[in-house]
Amino acid sequence: MILNIAETCGATRALGPGLRAVAWVQGCPFHCRGCVAPDWIPDRPARAMSPEELTEELLADPGVTGLTFSGGEPMEQAAGLAEVARLARTERNVSLLCFTGHRLETLTDRPGPAALLAQVDVLVDGRYVESRNDGRGLRGSDNQRIHYLTDRLRGHDLEDSPRRAEFRLRDDHTLLVGVPSPHVHAAWKRLTEQPSREKEPS
Ligand code: SF4
């Protein structure tokens, strides 16, 4: 079982309670207008990782207390991610938060998604609607629902909490971590879509 992973982040406080490691999968069947991660929509090869490799990477920071799966569309690789969650929990008692563009009701009778849902503590479901990005909570737009599938993270108000976003500078690209408000998203687009300027001769 091989996962197709767009990016990982070893430790952040921008995608759920506590210190969390994040995996974003490559490929999404939806094409939401204004998607914050359009490069991760195409179903193309990215990083091929076994569940064991991804688990090891996500647990590398000993301070991490939770995992977040996003994308792309995690339910497209649900069986592999379920295995990552299972492996991670044999080593550490991490919480699991997962984003999906699907609605919860449509997932429960499919084997892969059902296996992943059995591990998830909080599911954020539904398509992103750009005009309904109200800048609040751990969801891109207010039509998306936050399901507490276990009691583990129930004490955290994920619907109305202030948002946090981080820009990470990598060797050859910049990574946005978090659920951006419209203001932050616009700043991010200006930053990443700016044409590179050639040095003018003096
Ligand atoms: S479901 Fe998420 S990743 Fe997929 S297009 Fe919509 S916003 Fe982007």
C-alpha cells in the first residue's frame, strides 16, 4: 500500500489543537473555486510513501500530540491513511483530525473511508465555498461541518476559534499551513503568484 503525498509538516499549531504533524495528500476529485491548494488537486505522482515511512516522519517530533490529514482529498487514500493512524497509535496516543470535501453521510458505507473514519476524532466535511469563508474556526467556509466523532477533542471550540496560518519557507517553494482567512489567502496568492523579476542591467 503506497500513499501519494503532496507535503508533510512535522509540527504546527495552525491545524488543530496542540502540536500536530500534518500530511497533505496529492489528488482531489473536487475543484472548489478558490481552493487554497490548487497544486494538490491533480491526480499526479508526488511523494510515494509507505504507511510506515509516513508514520515515522509524522512522529519524528517527540512533542507532537496529534495528526492532521488534509489535501488534496484524504478519502481518496483512506485505507493507507487509516493504516498510518493505526501505526502511529501503536507508538503514541495521538489525536486525529481529518478534512474531506465529501459529506460524512456519503462515506460510511465505503470500506476505505469507513476504516479511516473509525480512527478519526474530528472530521471537517464538505466542499469549500469561497463566498462563505467567514474567517472563523477550523473550516474554510461556514457550510462545512465539524463532526466530533469521539470525545477526545470535544472540549475545543473548532467552529468559532480564531484562525492561525503559517508561511513556511522550504528550499524551493513556500508552504501555507493553516486555514487562511480571506485576507491571509489574498496575501498568500500575491506572494506566490508574483512573477519573478529578472535583474535589470545597471
Ligand atoms: S475539496 Fe479541498 S482540496 Fe479539494 S478542491 Fe475543494 S478545497 Fe481544494
